[in-house]
Amino acid sequence: MGSARVGLGGVRAPRGWLGLAFLGVWLYFLSQLLQLYREAFAAAAGISVPDATDVLRLTSNLGQIVFLAGVGAALWRANLAAGLSSSGVSGLVIASAGVGVLVLFEVVLFLAWFGLTGPIAALGDAYAVGSIMGVALGLGGIAYLGVGLSQAVGLFGRREDEAAPRTLEKMN
């Protein structure tokens, strides 16, 4: 038989984290929208078009980081309140890895913006791959956290190995 899951008392609702995720979505959305009009954005900001592209890429990536970190933290708090499951813990690790990859490429882009050259600047050329990998890991972790939450609250019922052993009398 599996161990009983007990939620942690006193875990507050994750409203702040969800608000942070909401702001991250809007930052990402506005950055992507302005990338469609980068020449007009560059003229309005008084910077060159390549600099405008770099700024919008930085803010877009920052929006992804804030969104994934906010949703991941909110689901983790919900998992803590409902009772931990192995899927919830795995989800936290995977979502954190995704956010970590995005943070790595955000730092690389930020350093490249200041003209840093060398081996770390070469990662800037792989920005698209890093962004896709980070988002995929982050969303995969969020999915795992959702599964962990549903397991913790018993949404899909008890698993067979957690169910009470059947006796011949109960089967009839």
C-alpha cells in the first residue's frame, strides 16, 4: 500500500504567483506584437533597428521566464496544499530546468547586448533552440505539476496499488 498523502496546512493561495504569470504573458505578448513593427518601435524609442530587435528579444524572453516561473510556483503551492505526489515533485524539477534554460539564454543575450564576445557569446547564436527547449521543458513541468495536483486530490480515483486489498467476500 502507498503512503497516505497529507496536505500542508497554512499554505496560502498562490494569487501573487498567478498575477506574476499574467504579467509575464502580457510582457511576452506585447514584445511579440512590437516585433512585427520593429522599425516603428525603433523610431519611437530613438534606437537603431538591431538594438530594437535585441531589446524586444530580451523582453520577450523575460516574459516567458516570468510566465513559466509564476505558473510553476502557483501549481507547486497548490500541490503542497493538496498533498505531494511523485508527479508533482517531478514537475517542479522539470519546470525549474526549463526556467533555468531560459534564464541562461536571457543572461547570454543580455551580455551580448553589451558586446561580450567569447565562448559564452556563441550561445547567443543558438537562442532559438534554447528558447524552444526552455519553453518545452517549462510547459512539460507544468503539465506534470497538473497531473501531480490531480493525483494529490484524487481526481482520477485511487490507483490500484493504493486501493484496499480485495477479499473474496468483497468481490461477491
